[in-house]
Amino acid sequence: MKNIVSLDDYRDEPVANNEPSGREVLAKIKNSALAAISRREYCRAELFSKLARQHDKTELIDEVLNWLEELSYLDDQRYAAMFLRASISKRRGPTRIRMEMKHKGLSNVSIDSALLESDVDWHALALESLQGRFSGPSMDVKDKSKRYRYLQAQGFSGDQIHYALAEANRAVGE
């Protein structure tokens, strides 16, 4: 009968267990993080969550995230500004944008900073959103309330909604 040769026979040192070393785990986490941010922007909380699903060493994940922030590969302010631009292009209002940013895990400071730095005319954006969805004047109460609910769901304030409804009816009446 032939002897069966295993890979352990060719190792320099015997393998006590199959656990990877701390350096190997750190390298795997770094590779996962770099692969993720090479595809799209992430905020810190979002990337932490993604990495925590793949790896169970949270202290090493924090270390990798700090490293990425030092290299400016990961920046919550930049992510907030990018997310704001994308949301504005989708004609979303400030309330909904704020809520979605909070859901992503951005801090209030990052959210407030991004909203204050933007030079968006929210009233005009509400009007644009309304005109993009509906055509013609809102004649009856049912239609007007439908438009109001739509703009409210998009994240516009009551003042912005009233402005958009009034301007839309004024533009159609002319």
C-alpha cells in the first residue's frame, strides 16, 4: 500500500490550526476595502458595515478605515457632497436628502455642512420636480392634494410646496 502524502509534509513548520495570522487578516480587510472603494464612494459607516459582514475583526476594520481616511480615500464630507448632487439631480428635497444621509450613517455635521455649502434654490427645485411629474393645472382639490403628497414624499417643506403649486398654476394660466 502506498503512503499518502499530504501538503503538511512539505511545510517548514507544522500547522497548529488553520487560523490566519493577524497580518493576513489585516491584508484581507485592506484588500476588501480597496476593492469596494475602487468601484464607488462610501461613507465610513457604510464601508464599516460592508466589511463587518465579510470579516469579524471590528478592531482591524477600524484600523483599516483610519488608514483609508489618512490617505483621503475615504472622506465623509466628500461623500455627503456627492450624495447631495446625486439627490438634487433626482429632484429630491432637503428633508428627504437629510433622512437618506442619516440612514447611510453620515453625521449631522457632515449633513449640515453639505446642505449649507450647496447653493440650491429649493423652491425652484420643487417647481421643477412638480413640472417633471405632472402637466397641466391642478383644478380640483383631489388633484392638488395628489401633487402636494408627491412633493412632500420627495422631501420638500410646506413653504416650498405651496410656492411650486402656485407657480405651476400661474405658468399654466398665462
